[in-house]
Amino acid sequence: MRLRRLRYFETHSPWNKGRKETRPEILEKFRVSHLGQKGNKGWHHSPKTLEVLRLQKLGHKRSPESIEKMKITTKQRFPNGILSDEAKDSIRRKLIGHSVSAETRLKIRNSKLGSKIHSEEHKRLLRERMKGNKYASVKTEEHRQKLIANRAKLVLPLHNTRPEKVVHDILDRLNVKYRTHVAFYLGNRHVHQVDVLIESGWITLEIDGCYWHQCPVCGHVKGRNGKSCEEIHLRDRFIEQQLKTLGYDVYRIWEHETKDLRGLEEKVKLIVDALPSLRLRLTE
């Protein structure tokens, strides 16, 4: 049997193993020598190397000290956040019109099967953190009033729908002064925003989508979002009755009516002309 002579590096450790360079002049030389080098930008690991790296990290968890150190380092490097406003806006523009493929959605679904969003330990930590917060479990009446006031300031929907824009154009041609999406407190912690409010005539216009409000003329009778057609109509009648109690006349315009512009304009004219002269105010 022939014996192999061991090489030097197999029996001796490098003289600088485990050492870290701290001399400023040497570090500066390193920095200057690497100026202009691209490094490994654009270079990717092979599938075999990626699998080896994945197996090495299985079951590996960072210590609390390491996590805390990473947080401190990140705050020092990025005091205003990791992404700037320009980067966030660039990402937002790139994602416009982007949709997740069916394959990706299936992968996300399979990865979450059998898993819980929060573990029991995490739930316990959340309960400990929320102790002493009076708004955590039971909301006081003061807090409810704040929620109602904040809800009334919201404008929903964020954009006017096509039927609403059609009605707005007709009112503009008739020189009628109006407001849109005005909130009314109808009691029982219920806040409703009317689509159009003509304050001078105490009139509200409800411009309803045929599907969302289950128009009987269009044949929508199956309900939506788990609510039956009768429940949706009952809610609309409740809102209409409450507004009438406050002294407002309620007129309902369906989505299919906005497709006949001439007929809709005649209907709006009748609503405006039927008002007493003292309650109607036209802009000059």
C-alpha cells in the first residue's frame, strides 16, 4: 500500500484564520482596490448550490441577540425606512395591472394549509401586550362616538361611479347646487352617506346599482354577499324612512335608468320643478 504525503495546508491552519483586520490603513487599501468592481452582481448560484444552501439552513434559527443586533443595524443604516418614497412609488407603478397567476395562488394556498396565523404563544404575548388598554376588549361609549365621528368623515366610495357621474352632469346643466356623499347619523350607531344632497330643497338622491341593490326590473332576486334580496330591500327602506323622519325627500335612481339620458334628464327636471320656490336655489 502506497502512502500519500500530506500537504502543508492539510496539517497547518492559516496564520490569519479567525482573525479580523482592524488596521485603518489596510482597510482603506482594501476599499480603494475594490473600487469599480461589480462583485457578484447578476451572478446566480446553480440549482445544486441552492439546494446545498437550503439544506444547511434547515432548522436554523437566529438567536434573540442576533435579531436585536440586526434591528439596531437596520435602524442605523436606514433611519427613514428601508425603502424611500421614490422606491415605493416605483414599485407601485410596476404593480399596476399585475395579477397573481393561478399557479402562484395554489402554492400560497398549499403553504398555508394546516398552519395557523398566530401560534398560541404569539396569542399569549398579544394578550400580555394589550393588558391595560381600555380599548382592547370592551369599547367605551366615548370610544364608540369617536369611531362614529371618524366614520362620518370618510368618503365612500373613493371614486364616483358611472351612474353618479351621469346624474352629476345633469344637475350641473340645470345649475342646481348639490353636495355628494354626505354622512347622516340614523341612530343605532348607523351612519349612511347619501349619494346626492340638495340642501336648499331638502332632497336626497340615492343612485343605486342594479346588482348591489337588487333591482327587480333587471331580475336581480338572488341576493349578494350572503344577504338575501329581501334583507337588502329592507335595509334600503329603513334608510329611506330615517331620512324622511329627518325631513328629507328621498328619490331613488336606478343604474339602468342612467342609460336613457333623455328620460333621466326629464325625471330629474320633474324632481327639481316639483320643489316649492322657497326651497329651490339655482346658481346664477
